[in-house]
Amino acid sequence: MIPHMDLPVITETPPNIDWWLLAPLATVFAAGVLGVLFEAFVPKGRRRGIQIGLAVLALLAAFVLLVLQVGSLPADESGVTVAAGVLAVDRTVIFFQGTITVLALVSLLLISERRDGRDAFAAQAATVPGSEEERAHIMAGSQHTEVYPLVLFAVLGMLMFPASNDFLTMFIALEVMSLPLYLLCGLARRRRLFSQEAAVKYFLLGAFSSAFFLFGAAMVYGYAGSVNFGEIRLAVEAGGAEIFRGGDGEPLLLMGIGLVAIGLLFKVGAVPFHNWKPDVYQGAPTPITALMASCTLVAAFGALLRVFFVPFGGSAESWQPMLWVVAVLTMVVAAVIAVTQRDVKRLLAYSSVVHAGFVLTAVVAGSTDGLAGAMFYLAAYGFTTLGAFAVVTLVRTRDGGQELGDLDRWAGLGRRSPALAGALALFLLAFAGIPLTSGFIGKFAVFEAAVAAGATPLVVVGVLSSAVTAFFYVRIIVVMFFRDPEGEGPTVVRAGAATGGVIVIGVAATLLLGLYPGPVLDHLLPSSEAGSEPVAVMVDQASTETGAK
Amino acid sequence: MDPMNYIVLAALLFTIGAVGVLLRRNAIIVFMCVELMLNACNLAFVAFARMHGDIEGQVIAFFVMVVAAAEVVVGLAIIMQIFRTRRSASLDDANLLKY
Amino acid sequence: MAVTSHAYLAADPAVATAADSAVLSGAWLLIALPLAGAAILLLGGRHTDKWGHWLATALPVASFAWALLVLFDLLGRAPDARGVSVPVYQWFSVGGFEAGVDLLVDPLSISFVLLITFVGSLIHVYSVGYMAEDPGRRRFFAYLNLFVAAMLVLVLADNFVLLFLGWEGVGLASYLLIGFWQYKPSAAVAAKKAFLINRVGDMGLLIAIMIMFSALGAVSFSDVFAAVPGASDGVLLAIGLLLLLGACGKSAQLPLQAWLLDAMEGPTPVSALIHAATMVTAGVYLIVRAGPVFEGAPVAQTAVTVVGAATMLAGGIIASAKDDIKKSLAGSTMSQIGMMVLAAGLGPVGYVAAIAHLVTHGFFKAGLFLGAGSVMHAMNDGVNMRRYGGLARVMPVTFATFGLGYLAIIGFPLLSGWWTKESIISAAFGVGGTEGMVLGTAVIAGAGLTAFYMSRMVFMTFLGGKRWDEGVHPHESPVSMTAPMVVLAIGSVALGAFLTLGDRFAGFLAPATGAHPHHFDVAHAFTSPYGLAALGVMVVGVAAAWAVYLRKPVATTAPKGNLVTVAASRELYGNEINEGLLMRPGQALTGALLLIEDKVIDGAVNGLGAGVLDSSKGLGRAQTGFARTYALTMLFGAVVVAATLAVRL
Amino acid sequence: MIPWLTIAIALPAVGAALVWALPRTAAKASPARAARTAEAGGAAEAPAGGGGVATAVRPATTAAGGGSAETAKRITLGFSIATLLVVAAMALRFDTSRAASLQFEEVHPWIQRFGVHYAVGVDGIALVLILMSAVLVPLVVLAAWNEHDDRFDGGRGYFALILVLEAMMIGVFAATDVFLFYVFFEAMLIPVYFMIGRYGRGDGRSAAAVKFLLYSLAGGLVMLVSVIGVYVIGGSFLWTDLVGEGSALAAVDPATARWLFLGFFIAFAIKAPMWPVHTWLPSAAGASRPGTAVLLVGVLDKVGTYGMMRYCLELFPAAVSWFVWPVVGLSLVSIIYGAILAIGQNDMMRLVAYTSVSHFGFITLGIFALTAQGQAGAALYMVNHGFATGALFLIVGFLVARRGSSLISDYGGVQRVAPKLAGVFLVTGLAGLALPGLAPFVSEFLVFVGVYAFHPAPAVVAAVGVVLAALYILWMYQRTMNGPTKEGLTGLRDLSARETWAVAPLLALILVLGLYPQPVLDVINPAVERTVGIGSGTADAAADGGSEGASGTQEEEGDAE
């Protein structure tokens, strides 16, 4: 029977909302709203400091709350749903949210970094590039402190995305996450034309894809009679809502899966839904690129894993072939294209596409180990990629102006500033999956899951493509260390405390997760003791009332 | 009549929107096509809600409208910005970033 | 019968213990002494320049002395107890494969030891004078000592692996000594050539050892020979032929003869010791030592005799045409060793004859070489006999000694060569049948050739008119050089008789080489038809040489000559054949492989890389920068997704 | 009990950290100076820089080296010697009677989730290989002493990398956990990659480094699949759990076993290097400093052959028989092909590299002959080859240090001016052509005997390599050392004391192991018997009756003793 029929009753006894479990999201949300208010009421001069403080505090608080929540989760069952079943809270979700919060904090360091009083963002985005008033604004040293509230909202969306327990919430989370990012992409201080173009492309394609997602959600709703993941799971097992008991609902479900998949694969940037990534990564202000490359990817995969494992978990054999094809395409095509890239940010964009492909192999595995592998991979990759982008922000053209994207002009960096180049080299080796770095453990985790699930051919493709990727990572090292600097070579602006901190954190995480991943793997990640089916560790209550304790 | 027809209509609208995105150069119109796709989704939700005989789908439609509105705000801002810079709203003019 | 003839080899040899006799258990000193000399001189460096050569000379002498003690010790035993194996230490062993550093002291090996150490010592003495001015004298003596040590290992080894060690050791020593004047490119090339061709032979020996182990299950003489009766003919034949290949390499037998004449680039003492008296005879030793195997493989034996006969004649022909005195002697060496190999191929009958001739040849050939060396010394290192002549008066001692050696080698009755050559001839005919006839005749022909070219050499060098280059003032050599020549001359005269009369040597060797029916009868040697024939051809040979080279003056430059003489002087085109058959194809192959490596194997990899790059550029094109194209690709993606999902329907 | 292996691994690692931690005086060089040294360095890197180079290098080094470079070398030498002492002390405690079983075992859980342990231990083969590595490193350091023409850190980084590499080399031989082995196996590439690309010789060095890395990485990644497969099937990474009848891995069906075997084998074949995946070696050797080449060819490549014995054979006995003949075939090609190409080379470094291709052919041949002699010979060959080829590379290095070129055509008549150097060169060369009395002979001979017992044909074909070896060594020697002395070489220095000390120990080892190898064999044999047990059955299948019967009896006798 369908619980919604007696909706009026609920209005009399309002659903019990567990604020404690909602607290992290609420904190970030509140901070965002507060930030907007500050924009309105705090005088220009003081805004920046306050905004940064607010954002950092909010994220820290959120993280602490998340850590505390782990304790308060019922030990026996995998987790609970809150707010009338729209959000799920289980250990997987908390891991994703925790990772996102930390990564967001780190990238916030990058965002807040500024050199001789100028951060990475346009003085006044509304002004036309090269125009008089732009110059005036620059002179006046005006700046967009709205960046911080926007980041907070984006993070809010990211935190909701993997936690949503129905398609509507997920759609909203998707938009809450994306809309601020669309704007942030357009705010670069230098090369603003690139930045604006990136924003437009990201926005239109993003909207396009979310339309697909939504239509898919509609189809699923049509098939299952509900958008709640738990309900859908039951419906899939039952063969559809009772109007389809004839069993002719299958096409709807498949359409739904497909369209929803498109929306999510776009966000993770899987081939052939990846085109936006290189352009946007290159055009956006590097700190924002870092944010997207780390946090957004984690969030998007969190959602993707949830969708494929919980509501569609019952019909794995129907979507697995699709993911096989996409994964192969992603790993091969992106790796091959990347080989000839010249711009470091585009290169990193393609590399993130390839890594998305590797994670997809774990999704294909469709097992708890796969889930765990993907989670570890994403966390490890997030830190490494943040570090890499941090290094990118430091390498500038001779005139000290904009970042130097062209790799060929990085020659001799390794001899000029060994520490920086060494750090980048470490990150690249981690991307390439060399042992003793986190990248290797991650690769091993996902591939192990895939092989265990019988997807060995996929893994073979994976290792071959990672051999290809190794080629261009190694090429950067060659340029930095083995070539003599042409002329004066690039300048390296002194790393501010923030950027330096980011790099140090990146190095530390990369090495630590590579040398001693045990604690994370054993304690933070779901283990297959609970059951080889991922749903065993992901909450999937059908009833909307279980949020009540 | 068979409520399934509404679904077909929704699919039709969705397709028209998608094709529009592919064919039109003007950013504004492309964006409107996306809105059309969203509305197709709404129609589908409502129709299904009717078929299932509950109101969940209809509620969703309202949420979607709100989101769409928010999207319009952000979208127009971005498009305006690039329009002012380039004095053109044509998507094809904006291709500095490639290869 | 092979086994019975090698009675003590088949039975486990009496293992010498210290209690048994200190002399025997100390047999390793024979090797250790010269080896120590080499080590001291090489590691000691300049410090040893003063006294190094005297030390190096003293050590072989010491070895010789010890060898004498060993000899008497053996003589003091019952003939069948004269084969004593002296284990020193275990070299290496793996799962049933045993290779020990074990020495086998028996009549055969000890005769070689005596020859090597005695002649070796003399040559050391000679070299003291000969190399007096050479800056590298210390190195030279070190190499000589090294050679003596290696050669002793070769003959004393109790298993084929250790024998192989000595086998390649002498090869190395010969390489070093041929190339002693390495700054002369010709010397360097000759040295390399010698080592390479020897390596081909060594490969044969190596494979033979492999077969022994896997088919006969052992590599020590006694075990191998014990296993011979049970072994299949095929195995024995294979081993025999491969051993023959090894022997050919070391003893410069056809088809591996090409290196010996070039080896004359080395200092003359080297030619005397290594390329006349000792090393080149190792092949004969190997064949005799491995007698049981060959007796088990008649075909292999025939092959041996054929090779021997062919080389004997070829060597003689070459020797007859060379104007370079040392090369001519080298040809003669080939020829004589061919004779020994032939004899060794006859089985037990020939063994003693072969070894006896080997020993006497060691003396007179060494003497001849030393004589040649002293002549060259006198002629400012000129080697062209057409620039010699009439040296008899100037260098009486050299002439006398050389002459005695000459008479000995051409088989002048009652001199050393005569006895041993006669016994070979008789052994050859002793085989009987056509084979006997053919081989015997061949040997006699060879004797004739010997008479011819040796007389030619003597006439051109010592007799006739002076044809010296201007500025050459010949003189007799110092005592340190003449003394050894005298000693060797004495040997050339007397040794043959001493060994042969009363079958002394035969009796001594019998337990090692197998009892043999043949008894040497002097009278018979003079009366028997082949005895007379041998004398006849000798006379003819001398006469012919006299007619050409003494009766009318010798041209100072070689005449064009006819096909035969040209071919002979070109060493019967041996080098050309090697070049055409091996070198050029080899170079072509190398070039081809270099190309393949670059174009095919590396090319494949690089091609792969290029392919990736191209496809990368191609796929990169899809990134047009047009948002609408991206939307299109997404739609294409949607189609892919739909298709892959539709699989389910 | 003392964790010997861990100490041996940790010691060099600590040393490396120390060397890196040194204050860098080099970077502080004034720009003008840097520029000047830049030219000097550039000149030095040109391959045929000519005699002038040797002198041109000096100012560069003095400019950059600074005090720290000198101390760096001292520290490096000290730590490498200390490591050698530790390893030697361990070897003395090694119980030869139980050489077949692992000793000095340490097992600590590392990543529980994947059942990964930090597990080390050595059997006879691993022990001798570790010893070899520990011996080579100090000598390499000594030989590379004056090779720091690097103007940015005075070669300090180079010596640090050497120590890092040593730690990993010991680790890879000691690892008894497949995952740990893989970690070292892959991680080792990085230091070598930098040693070639950053501190190498010539313009081609970065290309060569990339080629090396990609080749090895590709192989390693293929192997990763097999490693995972082993874990998924075998349920553990501990070598001790995986081998033997009872293990889940032994029960796997032959088809799967073959795939897993192949995965491992490809990686090892690339590392070894085996024809046709050998082409990275000549370019890498040609572009690397002699010291690097020693460690690369002398030790790193051994990991390939060692892996074949330890992992391919013992983990997948079911698959072995299927691979025997293909591998034997490839080995033969490697032997002949490598030798012929060596003959055709004009660059000594490349020449020696090709000779190694040929020698590795012998090693793999011996391994897959699956007879006691063959495998013992192969194991011994690994050690001997390390010493012999190592010495050869070092001496070529001395020539390069003098003349700035490794081209044979740039030399001639060296013996006249530098007899000591020429003599040492000759002896090592003779070792290279396996002259009896020198170490390589014993191993090569054992391989021959073992292979013939397995089947005559390959043994006979391989025997041709003996002749070719003589040709490539002696011809190189003739062209460089013999003949009239080339002009420009007349001033050539003979071996310095330092250089003598760098090669003398190797020569001594070559001689001793050539005349009395039994002690080493006593350590190796029992370990080998394990794998022979695997092989013999398949050998029966492969080899024909006659020779097989003999070898069979031989093995029994061997066991009896």
C-alpha cells in the first residue's frame, strides 16, 4: 500500500525531524545565509576577513559535527534517514561528507590566498574586461567577497548530493551545488574572456544535463510510483508500481536509469559527457578548478554510487553493460587525448576524467569492496589533485602576471625550485599510481574489487590506459627536471602560507595514504563483513517514518 | 483518454528542447530550450502522479519550477556578462577554449 | 677391450694420500709454482722488473725437478698402480654433477709434464737473452709462467672439466703471447684470430662434455671410460667427433688450421714453446687420453686419421712454399702434428708412436725455432729466407744445433726423428688392408715433403751466397740463447733412441695407453720395404731441394711461381675460405640484425607511440570549443547509453 | 632476535634522507657562475665531447659541488659500507643446512584489508643476490666519486638516489609478500628513472629514461593484474601461504594459471630484459652513468630473472610446462641476437648492454631447463654476471671519465699508455666471455650441462654464443686497447688508487668465485631443489627419453647427498 494516500494525517502529526543529524548541513547553510547578510551590512573593508573566518568556522564546525555523528549512528543497522526520509545518514554518507568538508576547507585556503593584495578573482565581474571601470575597480582594490558565501552554498549542495535519499532532493542538491559553481567559474581575475566562456559553457551544458537527470527521475517515478530510493528499490524488486504489475514497465525503468545516469556521468565527467571539463577547468580561476576537481568529483561520485547501488541496485545486470562501455571509453579516450595536451590545467582536467574512469570500474564491480575502493580512491585523489593545482597557482609567467599554463615553458623548474617541482612530481607519480603513493593503493583497491567481481577485462583496459597516462605525467617530470631552462624559464612566486599549507597537506596525505592506509581502509570504509551487497552498508528504508528515533 | 499520451507529449517536448539546444546559436534561446526540457519533465511528473493517483509528482513539479527560476537568475547573469564583453550572445563566437 | 687396456682407469684409481707419498699428494705444486710466478710478476708490477725474469725461470725448473721426483715415485710402483688420482679440492657440484680439482698422475701425464717443464725451462732461459731489451720483459715472463701452469693443468686434469680449464687457459696464454707486441695491429689481429678459432674447437669440447654428463652420467676420466661399454654408438661417435673438433682447434688441424701461421707474430720463444713443442700437441694428448671413447667409435677414429693425413700433407705443402722462416716452420709443425694425430687415430697401436714422436718433435722443433730465433736476432728480426744465406760460417753454433734438429726432423737414420717416425709408419702399415696402405703411404709422402722443405730452409738460410740486406751484420747469439739450443740439439739426437730402444717408452706408457703388440725392431726398420721407402723419399726430398735452392742461386724476391706454389704460399686459401664462408656472411648478418633492431623491434614500439600520438591529435579535434558540439557529443553519449541499456529488452 | 633484513633496508634509506637533508650550497651559486657552468655542463653532456671535456668538467663541479657534495659522498659511502657489513653479518648467521627454507623472517601486518604484510625473509638465492647488491653499491659510489658534473646540486641527489635504490633492491629480494614485492618492484623504477634522466649522459638521456620507465611500468601494470588475480584466487599475499600443495592457488585451473603466469612473466621478461622487449636496455645503459648502469644491469635486471624463479615457477607450477618451450626459444634468440648486436656496436656502454641481453638469455635458459644444474647455474649466473658486468661497466666508466666518450672509435692503443687499466679491462672482459677459472664460467657451464640434460638442441644452439662472446669482447678490446696509441690519448692517466680500489674487490670476487664457487653453490642448491621439483615432471614431458633419463638420475643422486 502507498503511504502517501493518507497525507492529511501527517499534517496533524508533523514528521519528526532529527535536527542533530541535520546539523552539519544546517551549519553550512546558515553560514551561507549569514555570509549573504554580511555582504549587505558589513562595510567593504572588513568583509573579506569576516567572510573567510565565517566560512572556515562553518566548515570546521560541520566536520566536527560529522565526526560526532558517527558515534551517534545506531551500531546495529547501516544508518537512518532523516527529515521524512529525504536524506540518508549512514557511515558511507558521513565519509563522503567528511571528505568533502575537509577538501573544501583546503581549497578554501587556496581561494582565500592573495598576492600583493589581489586574489584570484575579478575585482568587479560586472565590468567589461579591459574597460575603464574595470581598471578603476582594480585601482580601488575592490573585490568579490561574495565568493565565500557562494562556495558555502556549493559545499552545501555537495554535502546533500551524496546524502539525498530521493530523486527530488538529489535534483535540488545538484542545482544547489552547480549554480554557485557556474558563477564562480566566471570570476577569474586574469584572462576574463576565458573565464566567462567557461562559465557559459559549464552553465548551459550543466543545465542541459540536469534536464536529462530530471526527465530520468520522472521516468523512474512513473515506473516506481515514488522517487524515494527505498521505495524504488522495492518497486524494482516487485517489477514496478502496481499499475505495471503486468510487467510492461521495464522500458520506463531503463529510460529512467539511462537518463539519470547521463546526468550523473556528466557531473563526474565521464566520456562522452566530458567535453566541458577541459574547457571549464582551464577557464575557471585555478582555486575554483581545484574545488571542482576535488569536492565536486567526490560529491558527484557519492551520488552516482548511491543511485546505482540503492535504488537501481536490484537491476544491476541491466546497467552494468552500460557502465562497462562508458568506463572503457572514459579510460581509453581521455588517456589518449591527454597525451598531446600542452596546457597544464587542461592536462589535469583530462587526467581527472581518466581517474573518473578508474573509479567507474569500482562502480561496475557493484560490491561493497567496490564501494569502499571508490571511496578511498576519491579521497586520495582529492588531496593529490588539490596539491597539484596549488602548485599550478605558483608557476607564473616572467612578468609575474598570470599563471603559466604552457608546459613547454616549465623547463628547468626542477633545477630552479626543487622543492616545488619535487612536490608536483610526487603528485604526478601518485596520479600515475606508483607504489608508496596514495594513488597506487587507490588503484589497487578499485581494480581488486573489479577483478573480484569478474570484470578482469575492464581492469586490463584500466592498466593499459594508466600506462598511457603515465606517459604524460612522466613528460611533465621530464620537462621540469631533465630539460635545461630555456632563457630565464618560469618564475615561481613565493608560496603564501595558505598555498604552501595546501601543498604540504597534499604531500602529507599522498604519502600517508600511500605508506600507511591501514586505518582509513580498515576503520572508515565499509567492509564486506556486513555483506558483499553494497546496500548492506547504505541505508535504504522504504518507510518515510524511520527518521524518527 | 489514456494518460500515457501525456507522457508521449512530454517526451516530444523534451526532444524538441534538446534539438533546440543543438541547433540554435543564441545563448538565450538555447537556455529557453533547456527550460522547455525542464517543463517537459514537469508534465511527465504530473501525468505520472495522475496515473499513480498520488500527489507526489505534482509536488515535485512545484519544486522544479522554483529550481528553474533560480537557474534563470544565474543563467541570465552569466549570459549578460559575456554578452557585454563580446557584444554578441552567439555561442559559436565563444570558443577560445578548445583542443 | 678398451676397458681392459685402461685397466686402472676403469677401476677406481688408487687415491693418493699423504701417507701414500708426499711427492704425489704434492703434485699440485707442479702447477702452483709457475702460477705463483705469474701472479707475483703481474701483481708485483714494476718492483719485480729487476729479478722477475729469474724468478719466472726458476719456477718451471723447480716444477721440472718435482716432476722428476714424481716420475721416480711412479717408477717405483707396479705398472698397474701407476695411475694415481690426486684430489685437491671440490671445484663445484650440483645435484649429481661433480667437478673436482683432481689431478691424475700417470705415465702419460707425467711424460707431458716432463716435456713441458723441461722445454719450458730451457725456453725461459733462452728468453732471458732474447727479450733482454724488451721493455715488457716482465709481462712476457709472467705470461710464459701462466702458460706453463695452464698447460700442466691441461695434462694433469683428472676430469674433462678441469681439462677444459687448462685447455682454455693455454688458449688465453697463447692469445696474450701472440699479441705480446699488441701495438702491432697484425699481432693484435693474429692473437684474436687464434683465440677465436680455438674457441670454435673449445665449443666442440664443451658440447662433448655436456653429452658425457647427460649420457654417461659423469665427466671424470675413470667414470666416463667405465661407462663407455654401456653407451650407445651414436653417443660415442658424437663425443668422438666433438673431441676431434676440439683437438683440431688446439692443434691447428684442418679445418681449424688458419691461426697457426699468423701466430708466428708472437716472439720466437713463444713459437718454439707454445706453437711447436707443447700447446699445439694438446690435441694429440686429448685423443690419446680419450682413447677408450675413440676405440668405441671406429668412425670417429677414421675421421681422426683422415684429418691427420690431410693436415700433414697440407702443412708440408705450405711449409715448402713459405719464404718466412717462422711460417715455414709453422707449416712444418702443422704437418708433424698431423702425423701424430694420424697415429693417434690408429688406436692403441699408434698411441705410443704418436706420443713418442710428440716428445722428440718437441725437442727438435723447439730447437729449430730457437735456431730461427737466433738467426732473426742476427738479421735484425728479418724473417725472409731469401734475404739470408751463407750464415753457417757466421753463426757456427746456431748452424750446428739447427743442422742436428734438421737431420732429426727429416728422419735421418738413428736420430730422434727417425725412430719415432719409423714407428708411426710401421704402425700405419700395421693396420693392414687398404687403409693401412693409404695411411702408410701418406706418412711416407709427408716424410718426403718434410725432407724437401727442411732442406730448402737450411740451404736458403745457412748455405749458398749471402743475400743480406745492407746494414745487417750477423753475429752469433749470446750463451743464454745458444745453451738451450745445444741442450735441445742433444735431445734431438739421442732422445729417440733412448725412448725407443727396448720399447722403454712403450712399456712405460702401456698402462695408460693400453698394451700394444707392436715392437720396434731396428734391423727390420732398415730392411722392411716401407723403411727403405721412407729413406728413399727422404733422399729424394733433399736432392730436390738441393737442385732448386742450392745448385743455382736463390732469387732475392719470390718468383711468380705456378698455381701450386702460389696456392701453397697463400696457405691453400684457408683464410679466404674462412672469410668467404664465415666472416662476410657474419658481417652481413650483423648489419641486417642492426637494421631489424632499429626498424622492426624498436620501430614497433615507436610506431605504437606514434599511433597513440596521432589518435590523440585526432580525438583532440573533437574538443572544438563549440558548446553545441559538446551538447551533440552528449546526445551521442545518450544514444550509446540507450543502446547498451536496450540490450536488456 | 635482530631484524637483520629490516635494518639492511632501513639503513640506506636513512642515509638517503640524511644526504638530502644536507644544506644545499650548490643552489646558491651566483647566476653568472651558474651560466658558465651551464656551458661546461652542456659540453660535458655531449657524447663525443673529446679530451677537452674532462678538463671542462672540473670548474663546473668545483663551482657547484661545494663542501656539501663532498660530505654527501662520504656519508653515502659510509652508509653503503655499513649496509654491506650488516648484510655480511646476516649471511654469516645464515643456516646453510636449511637454505631451502626462508630465514630471518619478519611478518608484520601492513594493510589488513587486503591481507598485505610487511613480510621479509631470505632463502639461499635471495641471500646471495642481496649480498651481491650490497657489495656492488659501495664500489659504485667509489667509482662515481668524481662524476658529479651536475651544476645544481653537485650530484648530491645522485648519491641519495643510489642509497634509496639500494634500500629498494634489498627490499625487493627480501620481500616474501607478493604485494610488498610488487611495491618495491615498481617503486625501484623512480630512482633509476631520475638517475638516468637527471644525472645521465648525452642528449638522449631523457628519452632513454622515459623509454625505460614506460617499458617497465607497462610490464609492471600488466603484472598488477596478475598480482590482484593471485590475491583474489589465493586469498593471501604471503608467499608462504601461496606456494605448496595445500594453497588455494595450487588448485586453480591451468588456463587461469597460464594467464596469471603470463602477467608476471611479461613484467619479468621486460625487466630481465629478454628479446624482443629488450630495446630499452641499450638506450638506457648508453645514456646512463656507468655507476647507474652497474646497478641497472647488475642488480635491477636480476629482479626479472629472480622473479621468474621465485614467482612464475613456484606460484604457478601448473602453467610452467606450457611455457617451457616458448621461453627456451626466446632465450636462445636473446643469446644469439644479443651477442651479434653486441658485435655490431660502436658504443661500449651499449655493447656491454647487449652482451647482458645475451647473458640473460643464458640465465632464463637455465631457469626454464628445470634441471638442478640449469637452475643452480642460472642463480649463480645472476651473481657472477652482476660482478663481471659491473666491473666491465665501471672500467668503461673510467675510460669515459678520461676521454668523455664511450665510443670505441675514439680509443685505440690504450694499453701502451695505461697498462693497468688495460689489464683490468682484459680480465673483466675474459670474465664476460666466461673463461674457465673466472666466475661466469662455472655458472655458464652449469647452465649448459643442465640445459643439455633437458634437451640437447637448445644447448648446442646456445654453445654458439660461446664463440660469439669471444668475438665481441676481444674485438672491443683490440679496437680500444691494442694497436698504435691514438693521438689525444697519449696523456691518458692510468688507474688512480681510488679507481683501483673500486674494481679490485670485484676482480678478486670474480677470481675466487671462479676457482672455488662451492660455498655459494651450497647456499643456492637447496633453494633450487624446490623449483626443480616443480620442473622435473614437465621436463620429462618436454625432453626426449635418452637425455632425460640421465638428468633424472642425476637429480635423485643430488637429493641423496
